[in-house]
Amino acid sequence: MKKVRKGFGFNSTIVDVEEAKDKKSKTTGAIECADCGDIFYTKDIDTKNSAMSCSCKNIRITLGKFYAPSPGRSEHYILLHCIRSKTKIYSVIKETLEPVQPYKEY
């Protein structure tokens, strides 16, 4: 049985791969353009629609491929290119698309 690490740092644990894949997240990421206000949700980004940009062309989103041995929980990572201004990145609840907590500027 293959194992995978769940969590980060000292709080991480080793679990079975199937157990890690069965857990579904209740949140997803939101990427919002500061210029035009377009919002992209990470749950909607996959290999079929991996190249996209906002209406003002400030944000470009593509996918990169992990070159790591299997098994893994994901095969791709999101590349975010910002041309003019910073983006807002925050978590939202999948069902309602409401922010988990108010956005904080860092």
C-alpha cells in the first residue's frame, strides 16, 4: 500500500493514497483581478481549459506539469502571470462561492 504525506511541518501525518484522494475539500481558491474585477475559481481550472486570461489581459493563467513520481494528489500546478497590478487570492466555499473570511491586503 502506497503512502502519502498529509499536512505540513510537524503536524503532518502519513496516510494511504486512497484515503487522501477520498477527502473532498469544502473550499476552493478565488483569483480576482484588481483592475477589471474578473474572478477565476481554481476548481474550474483543469487541463481542458488551462489557458485563460481576464478581460483586461492583466492576469494570464496556465497549468504546469509536476515532474514527480506517482502517486500524487495532483498532476499539475497553476501558473499565475500578473502583467500590471497585483491580484487578490482568497478562499471561498465551493457551494456558495462566498469568501471564507474577509480579504486582507498584505
